[in-house]
Amino acid sequence: MIVKELVDRLRNARSDREKSIRRNQAGALALGVSIGCTVGAVAGVLFAPRAGKETREDVSRRSRDAWEKIKDNTSSTGHRLVSAMEEKGSQVYAAAEKCVDAAKEVMHEPAAKAEETGHKRLGSASK
């Protein structure tokens, strides 16, 4: 029984190791394909049948356009984040106020009961 469990564990460990190796190989392949595509695209732009000056201007213009899009997206995302944080902050503040109020009520209940009990005792002692 114990030997069988050991053999099963060894098989599972071997299977897990093989799966991990396959995943790493797939990741390396994907990285290689990505790098190859990037290098190919850059080479295609640089060796295009246009003049170097035109190509550089085109690359510069596209870079500026991409940078403007990135700035706009970052700005709008930042504004959305700030407004969401303000909204959540006000919700947390409201919840904290409710907790404080509830805590005050809980703290006043024993004092009120003590006063009530003290008045009852005093009333019964005076009779």
C-alpha cells in the first residue's frame, strides 16, 4: 500500500515536471515569435523603398501620435481613479461614522442601565 502511494507520487511529480517543461518551452517559443515579429517590422520600415528622411519623419510622426494617445489614456484613467477613490473614501467615511454612532450607543447602554438600577435600589432603600 505504501509502496503504491510512493510510486503514484513519483509518477505525479514526473508528470508535473514534464508539464512545467512544456509550459516553459511554449513560453520561450512565444517570446521568440514576438521578438522575431518586432525585428521584422523594424527591418521592414527601415528597408522600405522610401527615402530615409521620409521614413524617419513617418516614424517620428507615428511616435508622437502614439505618445499623445498614451498621455490622453493615462490622464483619463487618472481622473477616473481619483473620482473612484473620492467616492469610496466618502463611503468609508460614512460607514465609519455609523460605527462610531453604534459604539457610542453600546457604551451608553450599560451606563443607562446602571443609572436605572441605581435609581431602583435607591427607591427601594428609601421605602
